[in-house]
Amino acid sequence: MNKVRSALIFISLFLLGWFNSFSAPIQVSARLDSVNLLMGNLMTLHLEVVQNEGTKGQFKIFSNIDPSRGFVPVCGDSVELRTDYTVDTSSLGSGKIQLNYSVPVQAFDSGTYTLPQFVYISGNDSAASNHLTFNVVPVNVTAEDEISPFAPVAEPDGKKFYDWVPDWIIDFWWVFIIIVLAICLLLWAMNKYKKGGLPQILSKPVISPWDEALSALSNLKERKLWEQGMEKEYFTELTDILRVYLFKRFGINAMEMTTRQIMDIIYASDFKDKKDYVRQILNVADFVKFAKVRPLPADSISAYDNAVKFVKETIPQESDNAKDKNNSEVAEEKINSEEGGKER
């Protein structure tokens, strides 16, 4: 009777467990390939889920993960669960299915670790796996061991066309844009120059010698030097304006010539009818600067008026530019030859 009673109790417990296993909505179990793992190597964590057919669920630890990292840290970041796991599904009958998760496990710190319970959630139901403990065995390295070379750089999956572009081009793209714009601007400027010169905005406006001289004379008059007793300064600046105008207008190097040399060139030029203007200015200026003579107010006014008349009356026509230059060169050569004869 005791044996029969024991057998009935055992059968009842077995049937009760079998019934509960199929009546429970979710069951989760976990196991490892081995209890020992060499540091840096991989082993597989097997997670088995039994649930009702037609329901969907997920392990909480793998939800809301960052795909770019490629792993989920556990055990204080000492153990990594790879996110490239695989899932197989098999039918158990009676409306039940089994999901088999194969999760790669890797660790880089030696020691003994206990994995947490893995919670599986399906709708309003959840279940947790059992705890797993394993050892991470360190790699024994000695000074005599050969150092392995670095592994080559792996090519990324799904490589796009821009992945072939060097990083320095991507980092300094703005430099290439500036260089391209500069080349385009240079080509545009060369094309404009060939067609008739660069636009006026790229060059400073050229002031004609007569406009420059008249502007300088007007500024000299406004300063009223001779009225303040500064006759020497007045005539020095007046003759400088005249000499600069002779150089820029006729090509006569008047800044390096004496009064006599200037007058000799003017006598031999086509504008010799304007010689009286220049002679009066230079003669009075020589008396003031070298003989320290104080001119009369009329002389100062007349010198200024003669300078203005000389500039205005020698403003060239468009066809006279080349002619005036040739005349000045001929006159200078004549004066130079005469002075050379006198020295000999």
C-alpha cells in the first residue's frame, strides 16, 4: 500500500507539473555553452522561450538599444552581449511555440560573473530566466610570446560611393570650393582682358595730368601762402606743380632741369607760343627762392594766373597725344646735343 500510495503521489505531481508547463503563458530558460570563457573569445548564450502561438514578445534587455554600438553591456560593463543574435522558432503543438535565441557573449576582464535574469515581455505577461554563472579565464602572456600583427582594417558593409572619397577631402571641402571660385574668377578676368581690358571696377580711375594740375593749383590758392608772407613756399609749390605737369603732359623731365633747360625745350616745341607763361613763373620763382626777393602781390597773382592759363591752353585733343610726345623727345635730344657740344 505504501508503494502504491507513493506511485500515485509521484504520478500526480508529474501530471501537475506537465499541466502547469503547458498552461503557463510564458516560460524562459537560459544556458551557456560552457562555464569557462577565454578572455576575448566568444561563446553562445542560449535563451529558450515557450509561449502561446500567435503572440509576440521581446527580451527587455534588447529593447531600445543603440544599433551603432553592436553590443549590450552587463555585469558592470565587463561582459558584452552582441546584438547580432539569431532567433529560431519551433512548434511544440497544443498551441505552443518555442523561440531559441542564440546570443554571442564576449568578455575582456578575467573573473567570475553572474549574468542577470533575462526578462521576456509579451503583452501583459512576463517571465524571467534563471541566473547563470561563468568564469572568464585570462590569457597567459609571457615576454617570450610572439606579438601578433594588427588585423587589417575591415571594409564596412554596404559601402557607398562617397566612402571611397578620402577623409581629407571631406574635412577640407571648403578649401576646394575657394580654389574653384578663384580659378573661375581668374578665367573670367583673362577673358575680359582679351576682349578689351578688365572692368573699371577692378582698376583705379586714372586722373589726367591737367585735372591733377588744376586741382593742385586750386588747393594752393585756397591755402593763401603768399598773403601770409610765405612767398618762398608759395613759389616752390607753384613751380613743382608746373614741373610735374610738364613731365606728365609732355614727357619733359622738368624736375631734374634748370629754368634755362626747361625754356630751351619749350622754345623748340610746338607749344612755344605759351613760353611767356612759363618764363614769367620760373623767373619770379628763381628771384624769390635764390635771391630772397619779396615779389609784389601782382607778381604772385600773375604767376598763378599764368600757370592756370598754361595748363588750360595745353589740354590736348585726342589726336595730339602722340604728336606732343614726339615733339618733346625731339626737343630734349636737341638740348642735350647742344649742351654736349658746349662741354666739349
